[in-house]
Amino acid sequence: MLQAGPDNSLKDVVLKILQNDVAAVPVIYTSSECDSFPNLLYLASLCQILKCICRHFRHISSSVPIFQKPISTLTMGTWVPKIGDSNRRPLAMLKPNASLNTALSLLVQAHVSSIPIVDDNDSLLDIYSRSDITALAKDRAYARIHLDEMSIQQALQHGHDVNSSFGFFNGQRCQMCLNSDSLMKVMERLSNPGVRRVIVVEAGSKCVEGIISLSDVFKFLLG
């Protein structure tokens, strides 16, 4: 079983999580070689590790210049390509009337965990993520629907009805930031429970500009 010990560094634990594509790693302590009953000390997740980092640097972040830089200047996350910019991969987005089948296929094909749902002006309306798929298991809803007939909007409404608090933080499903926000500000937002990504939007219009996930932050910090 994938695990870590209490003497492992935070870097070691983060690498275990990223390289094995898991949500958390158990921290196991064995008091002696003869002890056949190891103790589970903790379940280490990227969110909890990021919270620890933010707590440590919160009052001295100015001593680490990279934490004060705007996220738009850093090579992290997935962004909407600008004209003439061929280095950024396209950001997957869908309209609310797209079929649920399209959303599920795009999650797999684009190798992403979430898709921003936008209007005709690419302004953020909602987000459909892999965790929303679990709503289809409630009361075997998947057995009563046709994936190519149900829209994303209908699927999201069904998910909200099943559990109105699932995926919300401070009353919001979509956690947003601006491209001018500092790395530290984005890190603090991502360290909140249940927040796995933030959507970068344009001020005022809420036009989607990019997505930054927990794993994006750690890949940048370790890079």
C-alpha cells in the first residue's frame, strides 16, 4: 500500500501524491520492527500540505518574492491561449446546453478534472468536475437518463438537488481569482477545505482566462 512515514519530508509526500495520482497518502508509524500493528497518524493531502505552507509563510511571505508575483506571470495552470501564443494548450470549456455525454468525454480526452461552463461570451456560469459525476449514483439516477439527452445544466441541477452543500465553500461552487492576484493569495484560497481549483476570470465580465489547481501549484513549486 502506498504510504509515508512521519520522518518523510513534505516534498516526498507531495511527490508520492502527484506521481501516483491519488488524493491522499496515509502517514504510518511503526514503533518497532516487531510491531505488527502500525499506527495511522494522518492522511496527508495536497490541501492540508498547502495549508501548512501558507500558515508557515503567511506573515513572512514578503521574504519569498515568488509568493508576491501575479499568477499571470508564472508558468502554471491552464490558460486560454492568446493570439500568437502557441505554447499554451487550449482550455476546455462548454456551454450549459451541451450534453452530459460531451462533458464526460471531454474530461477523459483533455485529461482534466473539471470543465468551466460558460455563456456565449465565455463568462463563467458554473463548473462541471469529476466529483459531480457521483451525483449520478444517487438513487441510481444513471439508470434513468440518457447521457446524450441530458444537458450539463440539467445534470448540475440534479447534483445540487441531491446535496446542496456538496462542493461549496463560503456559499460558492466556483472559487475565482484575477490574473493580477499574487501566488500567495491563490495558495491561501486553494488551502481551504473542499477547494481543488480556482478559475481565473476577467474583472467585471467574469470571462474565463484560466484554471489553477492544487497540483498545478505544487508542480510549479517543485519545478
